[in-house]
Amino acid sequence: MSQTAPDLATALIAENFSRDAPGILHVGGLPLTDLAQNYGTPLFVYDADLLRRAYRALRAAVAGFAEVDYSVKANPNPAVIRVFHEEGAGAEIASGAEFDAALKAGVPPQRILFAGPGKSAADLDRVIGGGIGEIHLENREELFRVATAAERHGTTVRVALRINPGATAQGGAMRMGGKPSPFGFDEEELSEAITAVEGQPRLHLVGLHLFAGTQGLKADTLLGQWAYGLELAAQIAQQTARPLETIDLGGGLGIPYFSGDATLDLEALRAGLPPLIETLRRNPLLAGARVVLEPGRYLAGPAGIYVARVLAVKHSRGSRFVITDGGMHHHLAASGNLGQIVKRDFPVVAVRQGEGATPCTVSGPLCTPLDVLARAAPLPELTEGDLVAVLQSGAYGLTASPTGFLSHPMPAEVLVEGGSARVIRVRGD
Ligand SMILES: Cc1ncc(COP(=O)(O)O)c(C=O)c1O
């Protein structure tokens, strides 16, 4: 499916949400107007059913090949992590605080793995002291820092090597690696890195971690990356002459944000797995390994909506500016300032459907021209007090934003589940 805006927004609403007869957008059966009234704006709303639906769909697609864990960085609210954990997910974390969030959500420490290019001694103490399942090593200094921390705790730590794939991984279906990167050991150093880990009595090398990049919308690209990951896994197992226990193929599964973005075809993903499963089966050193995917965006993104209230509608030299109480301080990604080179609009809609639609700029309350939620959103006539909703906002929203900038309060976060809503972050906290 390939959608263009506003069709993308319309398709997303049809798939995930609904509008009642007067045209008010509902989440999990609840009108967003009521949620905004009850909990104030700006507001993040997440639908637990959609979180579960995404998890189940992906798990079903990769059944027999991989298990699906959740990358906490996408949305670290413990209530969100808990939903995925209830579905069976372990957690991938990138800091000590994310470790605590996962524990708070009920994830057992053995089901948590720690990746990230700069793990501090303090964070290592926290997670090793807390009995973390695995630490994924990304550079030499870290390898020794983890070994020293393990020594301090009088324990052995299960580790995997994160690999930055080499130039050979380029081409064909794969767009990955081959570039200088702060993440992981370069593939060219793999053998040396294995020797270095094996020389550390407090480290137990159990696996490989490959994360090739985020927002992958093509099944064949992902399959190519995963196949390459299995080749690297075989190299590690061959050198250690032990069966590998964990093959972490990362996250990176994408969701449509912009006009022209396709939806990841889970059926194509599923259909491409048999050769990978066969590769594992044929190699006795890999056959017993647990293959893990740890996506964030794919699982959490579609379930979230950011709701902002219109403070003013201004016409300036022929352009319409809808100025809202929400902005880049809560939703940097929608403003196009989180790694987007060409600034394109997220799907943004009016909460109350109106007649007609003309393009307008939706801008936030910050004193910077960067604070724009959409540049050409096709919205109906709006006035002070109306609500606008940014779809696809469940991942890399609030906690990927400069919330301290201009000192506005933190927005509330609300989880809708079973026909009712509950606050999972209090406004201002
Ligand atoms: C190691 C690792 N795992 C998982 C993720 C989650 O990525 P995504 O949200 O694209 O699935 C990231 C994102 O940066 C990552 O660095």
C-alpha cells in the first residue's frame, strides 16, 4: 500500500481510530475532545489495543524465526513497556534509567539487554547489580569497563558483540553498514574483538548484535540485513567453537509517516523467512540460538497521538498559521528536527472534522521558527480552542524531544485500555 497525504492520515484513522457522526476523532472508543478536556493539552494518548495489535502482528509474522522484544527508547513510559511485556516481550535498554523503567514495568532483569555506544561505569554497576540478562559491547574501552564492573560485582556477565557491518554488506537488497560508525565494532575487527572478550574470565560471550538502521519499510531490505546477521553469527560461533545463544538482529522496522511512505509488508517478511530458518537449522552452532528482534518504532508508533489546542489562527501575508499549545518541545520528530533532512509533515488532522481543507502551517508556542508541527497540513477552518492531532506519535515523541526548552510543563500521557483512560504521566512531571 502506498498512501499520499491526506490519504495517509485518512487511511491511518480508518485502520487504527474512528470518527463519530459529528466527525470527532476517537481513540480506543473515547472521543479525543473529552480526553483533552479531562486531561488538558498538550497531551499524548496511547491506545493499548494498538500496541498489542502491532506486537501480535509482528510476532506472528516472524514466528518460528525470532522472538520480539521491545526497544524501550522508543517510548520508555513503564505503562507502555508493561503492555508489551504482558504480550511476552523482553526489553532492550540504553541507560540505567531505562533499566529501572523496564523493571518497574515488570520485566525480569534476565529478559533485559543493554545496548548503546557509551555505557558509563555507574550504569554498568546499576544493571550488573540488578542482574541484567545481557550487555552488548560496542567498543574496546567498554569491553574492559564491563569486565571490571563484573569483577567488582564478583559475577560473570553474558555479553554479545555489536557489529558495524562492512562494505561487503552493501548492495542488493541491503542498505547497511560499510560506513564509519560510533556503534559497535567494525566487522573488520570482529575476530580481534572475539579474542579480547574470550580473554576476559568475567565475560561470557553468548552472541551477536546487528542493528542496521531505523525506519526500514522494505521487507527485502530487512531480510537481507538479517541474513547477513546470520553470516556474522556463524563467524563468531566458528571462532569460539561454541554454540551461539543470542542473535540480536536489532529493530529498525518502519512505519509510514509521510506521503508516499509504504507500509512494511509483514506477509512478504514472513514469506522470506524460510531460507533464514534453514540457515539456522543447518548450522549446529546456531541451531539452538535465540534470535531476537528489538523494534521500538514499529511497536509503539502507530498507537500514539499528540493532541494540541489551537491558541490562535493568524493570516500572515497570504499564509494561514495555526498556533497551538503543543510543539517541538514535546514532539521534535514531527517538527522535522530529529534527523530528518527534508522536512516533511507527519499526518496531522483536526480532531473535529470540518468542511474543506486548505494547507496551513501548524506552529507551536516556542520562540523559534523551528517550532513547526506541520508546514502544509490540509486542515479545515480552525479557531481558538479547536484541537489538532498528530498521528504516528507513539514512538520517539516526548522523550526524544527538548522538553526543557522554554520551560513549558511536561504534557500528560494517557493510556486508553478497555474503554477507559488513565494517566500514565502526570502533567508537569
Ligand atoms: C540497538 C538498538 N536497538 C533498537 C533500536 C530501535 O530502533 P527502531 O525504533 O527503529 O526499531 C535502536 C534505535 O536506535 C537501537 O539503537
